[in-house]
Amino acid sequence: MSSSTRADSQALLNSPHLKSGIKKAATRLMPMLVILYFVAFLDRTNVGFAEEALSIDRGITAGAYALGAGIFFIGYAIFEIPSNLLLEKFGARVWLARIAITWGIVATAFAWVQNDTMFVILRFLLGVTEAGLFPGVIMFLAQWFPNKMRVQMFAIFYLAQPFSQMLGAPLSGGLISFGDQFTPWHGWQVMFFVEGMLAVVAGIAALFFLINSPQQAKWLSVEEKKALADVMADEQKVKESDGPKGIGAALVNWKVWYFTIIYFGLQVAVYGTTFYLPQQVGNLLGQSVGWQVGLVSAIPWAVGLFSCYYIGKYANTVRRRRTWGTWFYVITGLSILGSAWAGANGQPILGIFFITLAVASFLGCGPITWSYPTAFLSGAAAAAGIGLINSLGNLGGFVAPIMRTSINESIPTDSGAWGVVSLGVFAFLSAAMLWGTRFFSSKADALLEEEAKTATPGH
């Protein structure tokens, strides 16, 4: 990057109008986006609280549960890229609202599940209707925030995961206990219905709170709109000169596939842990899933809340992201192995400690991992590339429960330790590949370094 170009970029990034515009955008947009992902993550993982009850009340088998838990990601993967392209056509405001409303309707239908077949079909449809939410928000943020703030926005968006589990775990457990004690329905039916309706309400609210682009925001001044437009155009030039151009080029780009594999490993760890977290905590405590297990299950996510935010805030250089991200993947793998050992040896306190460490670590990996592809993908290539990484990467959520169940059936133990161990292996693979990015060289990386130098001193 030439001296004149560097100076121009720094001048744009240091504009007071840009800073005020970013602050307004974050205040107006991020709460709604966090709420959408909060409810999405809650609805895709609350099935963990109903596993035992579904088996007793509806005869849902362990195999059907594992298939249903994972098949969500098949529907999600199939419709991810088409959903991203439709978001570009209809705009983020309408499309993200549509996604939330339709997945909410499907989520409520779980209250009436009757058998294995219906359970698996509904899980597939939940994936179909939610497809495009996460990459859609990633693209939406890329239209609003320059790279110097985008990783921090990713981290704030990711806060929905620990919030959904920290608040959602006692909420789900509490709804089950409330439903069993005070309603004529099963507790799990009340849980599915109430939490599904939350998504419908969130989708309707999104129509009023989201704005497609800075130019359409009435709460931005003319100067703030221009500052945002100028800095985004500056970044766009760098991306277009360095990244793939068009949908086809993005789909065959080796870097896109490289980060797809990294993200796949992350998702195996995330969902292999998340789907079974209530049952694993219940086994460690020797209690059935309910209010108390819900409260204890919230502890890892409460800790993860802080790790996610501070990692996103301070991982502001390429070197720092690579080093920290690699170590967090390693810690994730080691912690998963530690939780397996604790479960096999009857150590509940150590087990919960290792689960907490795993959750805190993998929550930090997400924003760091996404900082790489969003640094070189733009336009149609971004829609396709981000969609591909997220859709195929999320297949880790399909593989994880089936792999864990299959290994536990092949090597049965009271604690299911070997199934847990299998999840940690993928975290180590992601660690090695993220460290391998030290051999990458790109203009986008140089731009990120320049943006980091303009960040708030001390950060």
C-alpha cells in the first residue's frame, strides 16, 4: 500500500463523522440482530432439554434424536446460498424478518411432535427456514461497518450465543418445570411453543428496526452517510483487487474452502457440546433435566459472554487474531477431552469447569475466524463465499451428534466419554489450519493492519 493511499485511508478512518455514524449504527442495529440470533440459537438447541422427555412421552429413539439434531444442518446447507442471493434481491430488512417468522412457526410445531418421522422432518424444515440468517447478518454488517469495527460487531453479534444459553438454559428448564406442574400439557410442549413464538415476534420487530443501508437511515446525518460510504468504497477497491470476482470464482476459490474446513471443525465442537450440554451436566450432577440443571448449564455461557466480547474487542491485528485464534482452538480441544475424562471418573466440578473452558474458548474462535474471509470477499463473491463457508461448515452440526452417538454405541461407557473425545479432534485440526494462515499474504491483511493502527489507543 503506497504512502498516499495509506494516508488517505487513515484520514477516512479517523473522520469524526465516521465515528459518530458507526456509534449510531451500532446502537440502532446491533440489539435487533443480537435478539434475532439469540432466538435462533435458542430454537435450534433447545431440543437438548427435551431429549429425555421426548423419549418417554413420544418414544423418540436415540438414533432419531441424533439424526434430527443433525439434519437441521442439511436443510440449512442446501438453502444457505440461495437465501443469501434472495437477501441481496429483497434487502436484509425484509428477508431477515421473513426468516425469523417462518422458522418461528416451524419451531412452535415441535409442541405437537408425535413420532420419530415427524421429529426428523420438523428438524429438517427448521434448518430450511432458518437458512441464510447468519451469513445474511454477516453480509449486512459488511455493508454497514468498516473492517476496523467489523470484528467487534461480529463479537457483539456472537454474544447472542452465550446470552441464548445463559438465559435460555434456565428459561427452557423453567418452562419445562412450569408446564409439567401448572398446565395440562407436557413441559416440553410449553417450551417449544413459547420459544417458537418468540421468533415470530422478533421477526415482526425486525421489520421496524432494521435498515438496509446507511443511505436509507434517517437517523444518520448527511456527513455521516458520506463518511460511511467513502470508507466502505475505499475498502471495496482493495477487496476487488485481491479477492475472487463473481459467484463462480468464489465457489472454487481455495481460500474459501480453506476457511470452510476451519469453520467445520469449529462447528463440530460447538454443536457436539451444545446439543448434549443439559444431559451432560445432568449426568455430572446426577439429576434429571429441569430448573437446577438449566441454571448450572448457564454457567459456561455466562463466562463465554465475557470471553467473546473481550476477544472481539482486542483481537485487532492479523497476528493477534491468528495467535489467539490458534490457542483458543487448542484450548477448546483440550477442554473437551478434559470434560470426557471428568465424566468417566465421576468428577462433576472438574467436568463443569472443563465444559465452561470449552465454551469460553470456542465462542472466541468464531469472530476471529470470520475476520479472514470478510477481508477478501466482496459483492456477489461475498454472498456465495460466505454462504458456502457457513453452510458446509455448519454441516459439522450434522456430523457431531451422529458421530458422538455412533462412537458411544460402538464403545459403550456409562459416561459416553469416547463420543465426547471424538469432538475434540476437529478443534485441533482447525487450530493447525488457522496457524497456517501465517503463510498467507494479501492486500486485505495489509488493510486490516492499517485499520488496527487507527483503532482507539490501548485497544
